[in-house]
Amino acid sequence: MLFGLDGIEIGLIIVFLTLFAGIMTGFPVAFAIGGSAVISFAIIAALDSAGLLIHQAIDPSSADYAALVAEGVAREAISVFRYPELPRIEQPLFVGGWEQAMNRNISFIVNRMNERVIAGQSIETLLAVLMFVMMGITLERSKIANDLLTTMARVFGPLPGGLAVSIVVVGAFLAASTGIVGATVVTMGLLALPTMLRNGYSPELATGVIAASGTLGQIIPPSIVIVLLGTLAGDLYSTAQEARAQLVGCRDALTLLGEPAVVSVGTLFQAALLPGIMLAVLYGVYAFGFALLNPSKAPPVELGGGTGAEAVTRNEAFTWFLAAPVVILAGLLFASNLGVLGSQSLVVSTVTQDGQAAELRTNVSPQCQEAMIDLHGQEKWDRAVEQRAAIEASGGSMEARNLTPEEIEAARAAKLLSIAPLGSGIATVFVLFALMFTTARGVSPSSDPRPLLVGAAGIALAFVVDAAFITPLSSPGATFAWLAVPFAMTLYGARHAAVALGRNELVRVVFPPLVLIVAVLGSILGGVTNPTPAAALGAGGAIMLAAYRKLKDDQRASKLIIWASFGIVIMIILGVNFDLRTERTGITFADWIAIIVANLAYHAAMFGILYSCWVLLRTGVLAPVVRETAKVTSMVFTILIGSQLLNLVVISFGGEHYIQEFLRSFDNELVVFLLVMLVLFILGFVLDFLEIIYIVVPIVGPVIYGGTLDPKWVTIMIAVNLQTSFLTPPFGFALFYLRGVAPAGITTGHIYRGIVPFVLIQIVGLGILWLFPDIVTIVPNLLGG
């Protein structure tokens, strides 16, 4: 053996060194990866043909090997790491020759390109990357970051460390609206760093908080890292759990787990929400604490201009910003607990409930039964056995029968008797209007309160009408008719509330992008749609928002875009409340009206989007947005293709299987995961997150996703780990982004010293997530993700 190493080990070293050398040449990474795959395969093939690469494989014909199999050890579990004493045989790296390996790789390339780049199931999700990138670049070009930084600095500046806290808030905000780390770091470095230095902030704190806050886009949804990880995690988890089930003698993963082995990008967005907020809070707490301990290095700053806010007394602020919202939300919760407020759906199951299966499958082999008891516990297994016995005693059929029309009608009648008098959907809409009114009153207490009182009367009338006249049997048309007057009164108050809110710069700057973020994330986190349509909504909304901002700057009319935005809202409302399918029979008059209005709203919205594109094109904004979007997306897909080539090279000589065998040789899966996290952290110094996701994760994924660890927790831990390596000196990418735009007085030493506390915060955050995994899983569990 060459250098006393196994041939596969030398092959892996050659692949890594070739990849590292290709990246260090400065050649575009997307092409360096594909090139390193070709070069490394050629080097390995040449050494193997010369007889220099020998693999010490276990001899499957030996008596010791046969004895292990006879003892019940699965062949897949036998490896040189777990059983090093087994007899070995020497064989070349490419058993059938490098020509056969290359021919197999070419066929694999065609299949993988078709599955993962051209027409596979993950392509629809990958399209979300394109639209999220476009959304982020459009918002950045519309100068939203500049407005946010200026406004937040005026709000938080008077506090100790206020400018640093404002950077964290804006970083979290931009992360939720762009998800692009490089753009966020560069933008905040250009806009905020000179201001912080001018006002006496230490270079270390200023650079550290900017670099750290900029990387929040790695974890806070909609994160491109989460999207790309999610496209892999779903396949890896499903495949790994199927292999795990087969290994322990179960038919499939559903039998072993008792639930489908599925994880989606939407679920990962839900899981990433709290960890992202937690990291932002930790950053802010550190900045505030640093200012308290070192007041001269982070002094309070009074920036001129103000936020346009009207003077508000403490009592008025307490009443309208705290007491009134708390009373409204508490009343909503109280009504829900009393049964006065709730869902008014009359949907009932059309099948019998007594035919449902037990919570676990119990007709399994003894080997599978032992594995299931070890996984779920004896108590759950015994309960499933009792459930199956009860089913068999009642007839033995595991199939549920369909209910008769009479039984369905009886079930609907029984449900109607216990229905809540107030519908939760109507209540939610009008409660949001109520919160808008309280906020408007709080920001402008001197304004005429009569329009808001009319709006409040409309809200009260809506609840009365809902309780008295609207029932679950009311048609959508009748519901709209009954609510027409209360809704008109509410809209009258909302119009005046919007004017009052518009006078406040903080609300005016934050509200439009906040609505866009809520629309995008709300649709994903709430399970309304998947990330791709939500990304399309975000891209279209960002284009309209940028055009609106541009028209405002040029003092031109922008009502067309506002009406187009209303068109989108109308389409959503009608789509939720009416059946808009035109190919069905028996369409009611109300449905025809809704279909016509929805079509008009659609054309208005499309015209608004096209008009917005024309505004941005004419003003020179759209062209660079499209160009940058094409560049970033092309880079992502080219890296995807190149990484597939590199993975196939590793697979061709057994490198992937060798690494997985090494990881599986550890008995504790937490130790395995900790080892993988350490490797990913180190690789994050020299590789971008795209290379790590597409090259490293597919190799280690079958192991870390093939155990009992929650796949959501595993994926979010990897994302936070990559974010940490993005910050760590000396190779953290965020540091290079910031160094490229930092003023001349800022040295690399300032940046390195400033980022160290935030790297420690990241490690603390990883530790918190390690000790309290519920932080990751609680939101998906609550939302049913």
C-alpha cells in the first residue's frame, strides 16, 4: 500500500487536495468543482492502473465472515472499522477497471442531471431559490436597507449601544426579506459602519455586529441555505430510514417509525424560525451588555430628523400600544375557550372511524418487533397490540367503510348543534383591523377619533351580524352581503388609520416590507402553500414595492400599484371563500360573480406587475436586478452540476461507502453527529455553503439522517453550524465581504477581534439547541409541520 494507507483513503485525499487547489487558483468555484472532479478521477485512474492503489477489503468467503452472518449480523453492518480482525483480500480500487467506472459514471451523470437539475421532484423547490434571490436583490436595489438602518438608528440610537442593536434588528429584518448573506453584509457595511465609527463606536464592536447580523440570512427564513438543504434532507431522510428499516428486518420505514419518513422545506422553515430569532436576541443582548460595561465604546447617539412621531404621553402609549391590544387578544382567547368563537366548518369524515388501524403495525417479524419496541417502548407496542385485538374482535377488518348519505347528514347535523356562533375566519380579519386602529390611535392621539370610532362600530356590528345572521350553512355570497355594511364602515376607519400611520416614519418604512415578509412566511409557515408559490409572491411583491418606492422618489402617481396590490388581496380572499373552478357543473350565481371579480382582480394585478417592471426597466433598476439574479442562480445550478460530478467520482472508487462505514462504526449516533458537525465547521473555512451542501452532506447524510435523531433538528443544526463557520477567522466568508467595503482605518485585526465574541455566541447558540432541541421542533409540532 502506498504510504501505508488504504487505496480508498488515498483516493479521498487526492479528491480533497484537487478540490482545494482548484478553489485556491481563483478560478470560478462553479467550474473549479467540475474540473477538480475530472482531474482527480484521471489521477486516481492512473495510479490505480499502475497498481499503486490497493484496497484492503473484507474477504466475504472467509469462515469468520460466514460466522458473523450466521449470528444474524446484517452484511451491510459488517465493515473493516467495526470488525478489523476479519480476513482481508487485496483488490484494485476500480475492480472492473477505470474504463468501466467511467462508463458507469457517465450513465449516472445523465440520470442525476435529469433527477436533480432538469426534471426531478426537487426542481420545483429549487425554483424557489431563483425567486427568493430576485426578491432579495430587488429589495436591496430599492434602498429598503438604507431606510431601515436610518429609521432604526433614530429609534434605538439614544440607548446605550443603540446603533449596534439597530444593526441586529435590521440584519434580522433583511434576513427575513432577502436571505442573501453577502448582499446584507456589504449593504450594512457601506451604510452603517461609517456612521458607527463617526459616533465613537469601537471598530471591534461595529465590525463584529455587522458581520454577525449579516449572516442571520443563513438561518432566518426564507433562507436559501434552508431551501437547498431541504431539497437534499427530504430525499436523504426518506432513503436512510428505508435502509434502516430493511436493516432491522422491517418492511419499510412506515412500519418501523409508525409515520411517513418525510421532511419538507416548509417544515424546515418552521423549524428555523425560533433558532434564528434566538440568535438575533443573543446578538442584541451582547451589544447592549457591551455598551453598559464599556459606555465610551458604544455611546448613546441622538440622530437628527426624528421619526415623524407625534408626542405621546406615557399613559397614552400604555393605553394604545399595550393595554388595548392585550384586551383585544385576551378577549379573542377567552371567547375561543368559552366556545363562542371557533371553526364553523361542517366537513365530516365520510368513512367510519372504527375501521382505523392501530398506531403501530404489529403483524411484523420477531426481528422487526424487537427493533420497534426498542424505538417506541414496550408501552406503545402493547397499546398497539391491544388496538389491533380490539379491531379484530369487532370484525377483524382493517378497512374503513364509506358512510351512507343518511349517516353523513346525521353527522353534519350533530356537528351543527355544537358549532361556535362566531367564525374564527371572520373574527381574525376584524381583530387585525382593531389592532390597526389601536396602533393608529397610539401614534396620533391628537387626530380626530370619529373615523376610528366608526371603524370600531363596524367591527362590533360585524360580530353581531356574524352571531345573529351568518351560519355554517350560509353561502359565501350571503355572507358577503350580510357583512357589506360592517365591512364598509371598517374600511372607512381603516383608511383614516392608514393616513395616521403613514405620518409616522417608523411605520411608513417598516410596514410595506413587513407585509411582504408576513405574506411570504405566513403562507409557508401556516401550511397554505409550499415555498415555490410563496417565493413567486415575494418576487412579484418586491417588484411592485420597488416600483412604488421609485415612483414616490420621482413624485409621480403610484395609485395603479396600490390598486394592483388590492387585486392580489381580493384574489386571495375570493380563492379562500369561493369555488372558482369553471369546469364544474352547477355553478351558483354567487360563484359566477366571484369568478368574474377574481378574473378582473387577476388582470389588474398582472397589469400592475407589468407596469412595475416597466417602471423599474425605464429607471435602470430592473436590468441589474435580472442580471444579478441570473448570475447567482446560474452559480447555484452550475455548482449543483459540478458537485454531482465530484460526488460520482467519490462513489466510483467506494469513497462514499468507506466514509459511511467509518461513521457507522461508532455506537453512539450523537458522537457521529458531533464528529460530522466538527468536520463541517472546519470545511466551512475553505468551502462555501453551496459546496458543503452539495458535496459533503450527500456523503454523510445517509448516516446522520438514518438514526433516531429528528431530521428537522439535524438540518437546522447544520445550518447554524455553517453560519458559525461563515464568521470564524481567518477564513470566514462574511469577514471577507466586510473587509472589502470597510473604510481605510479598519484593519483585518479589528474585524477578527470584533467577530470573536459573536463566534462564541454562535457556539453558545449551538449548545442551547443541542441541550434544548424543542426550540427547533416546537413550531413545526404546533403548526402540524
